[in-house]
Amino acid sequence: MNNLVNKSEMLEKLRNDILSFQGYRAPIDGQRTDFGLGPIEAAFPNHTFPTGAVHEFISDSEEGSAATSGFMATLLGTLMRKGGFCLWISINRTIFPPGLAFFGVEPHRIIFVDLKKEQDLLWAIEESLKCKAVAAVVGEIKEITLTESRRLQLAVEQSRVTGLIHRANPRSMNTLASVSKWRITHIPSQLEDGMPGVGHPRWNVKLMKVRNGEPGEWDVEWSGKFSHIKKAVPAQENKDLLQTG
């Protein structure tokens, strides 16, 4: 019996060591950060959204870019919950800082770095990720190679800063050394009966790649916290289920 316990402990330690080499670190008991993502977090190793790692986001339209910025802002709200600042690095910034408050982010704690030359983006993002004084870095950059992304991953492994890389309309969907790849798209919101307005933002969240995890797709709504939307069964499919059930 003791041999089985020892073997199980050795395998668990080996698994955590491998994950650490790949950019993950198992959360210390009592220090796990809950992002409120529910089933989405279950897709990651240890059922935990990886911090101190680089995450890649892809968008291919203005609507998709806005949805991606909103989703990333919800992550920043959690990452900055215990203090700290975020650097948001981009060219031609379109984000509206006061609007970040809706996603749980205090706008004055975001330092926007607006660059004029695209060739300066990678250097600024890499140097920012090395800074242990910040909680997170958002980098908006279209093109980045696998080798360049490895430099970003090496930087966060030392600093433990979380990097969110947003690639809007990239020329190619090349592989990066990120722990995950996401695509966030807008889906129609829904108003409560008798209520005016446009409703809370809703997104289709597609986790296209996750290292040592399970990719998946979910529909979510943000109303100060995440809630998952059950997809309706098409009428014909529902009829077939009733007939065969």
C-alpha cells in the first residue's frame, strides 16, 4: 500500500515538474486565483487558469476585436484584484478607458503605451513582461514568430507576470509558444422582459489550443460575473430526441 502511495506521489510530482517546464505552476494551497470562468477553467491543467504565462487571442473583425478586449478586461479585473498595475501596449489604440470599469478594472491602474512604429511593439511587450512590478501586460501585435513568442514566454517564467497577446487580423495563424490560443466573438445579447437598453455583453468563447488541457467552446454572458448560456436545441433535433428517447 505504501509503495502505491509513494508511486502516486512521484507521478504527481513528475507531472507538476513537466507542467512547470512548459510554463505552468501548480497553485499553492489557498492561493489559487478563481477567475469565475466555471467550466472554462476546467479545460486547463489543475482546473486553473494559468497566471504567469502568455495567452494568445485571435480576432479577424472590428466586432471580434471589441469582444476580445472586453473578455481580456474581465481577466485583468481578477489579475489586478490584489493591487498592481497593467501595461496596455498598442498602436492606434481603440479601447475606451472609462468603459473598463464595467469589467471590474479601475482605469487609472492601466498604463497605456501608445507606440508609433510597429517594429517597436515586440521590444516594448517583452521588456514589460520582464517587469515584476506589474500584474499583467496586454500587447496588441499582429505578427509575431514562434521564436519571438518564446522570448515572451521565457520573460514571464522569470517575472510571473501574465501576458495577454491580442493579434487582430494576422496574416497567418502560425503557432506560438503560448499556453493557450483563444477566439472571442460577439453573440446577440438578450434583454430582460420589459427592460430597456441593449442587454449584457455575450460572447462565444473558443479555446482553440491549450497546452496539456482540453480545447472547447462556450457561450457566456458578463454582468459583473460570468454566467454560462445553455445552447438551445434546434426544433427538428429536439423532435428527434423526443422520438428516440
